[in-house]
Amino acid sequence: MSAGQPREGAPQWGAPQWGAPQHGGPQPPGPPRTGGPLGGILALLAGLLAIAGTFLPWVTVSAGPLGTLSVDGFDARNYGVLTLVAGLGLAVLGAARLVGRHHVAVRVASGVVGLVVAVLAVAFMIEIRNRLAAVLLVHALLTSSTGAGLSVILAGGVLGIGSAFLPHRPRRPPR
């Protein structure tokens, strides 16, 4: 062996170190992939429920033989726009969690938007109940019943809150 020449078996300049993977060779196992998409599924489902509830009847008022009127989110002073936007946001966050955006901020955001959806639903339930109580006192012929819309929106909000508590857990590496 002459001076300036590397020892036999020693790595050359620019060559990978001993034990490092070669191109095309087996790669060392990386960090475990995240899995358990239940939180993303719940957030997506929560958003879809909030969106669907916007279009369902929120309240039905009957005037006996004169007819019946159903009011949905867009008939109720455009409150449906708020629930629709919040539901879309929740669905987008759920989809982001499903495609691999597992950052804590996305998880927290889905919980916060779920809370906003739930608070909107409860606030609208209270407002509609108070307005109907005043109208029903004046007009004895009228009767009212609550529709499924706000209940569906509230269920979506609760699911959105719950989705924030379901982090992605590492999958077991394949054997």
C-alpha cells in the first residue's frame, strides 16, 4: 500500500460510510407511520352533519287548516350561512387529517370548529324557541315543532369536539 492511497475496504471520498444504505439496497426502517384515522373520519363526518343540518328543517310552524311552514337554515335570517361555513371548515380539517396532516394544530382546530358549530346550534335553538314562544302567545291557532336540522348540526359539533381527542397513534411496523 503506498502513501496517499486508501486502505483496502476503506470508503472513498463521496462514498457512503460503512453500514450506510446503498442506492437500491435495503433501507433502514424509518419512523413508524401514523395510522388510526378515526379522528379524521369523525371530523369529516361532523362537518358533513353540520352541512346537512343546514338544509334540513329547523322548525315547523302549523296554522291548522291554513297550512304548514318549515324553516331551514337559510330561511332563518341566513344563520345557515354560518353553520354551512363552519361545517365546510370542519369537513376540510377532517379530510386534511385523513390525508396525512397530523399536526396538533389541525387536531385542535377541528375541536375548536366543532365547538363553534355546537355553540351556534345551541344559540339558534334558544333564539328560535324564544321567538316562537312570543308568536305562539299571540296566535293561539299556531303550533310549532322543532325540525331535525339543529339537532343534526349539534351532533356534528359534538363529534367535531370529540375528534380533537383522538390523535393518530403509530401503527405497528409490518413483520
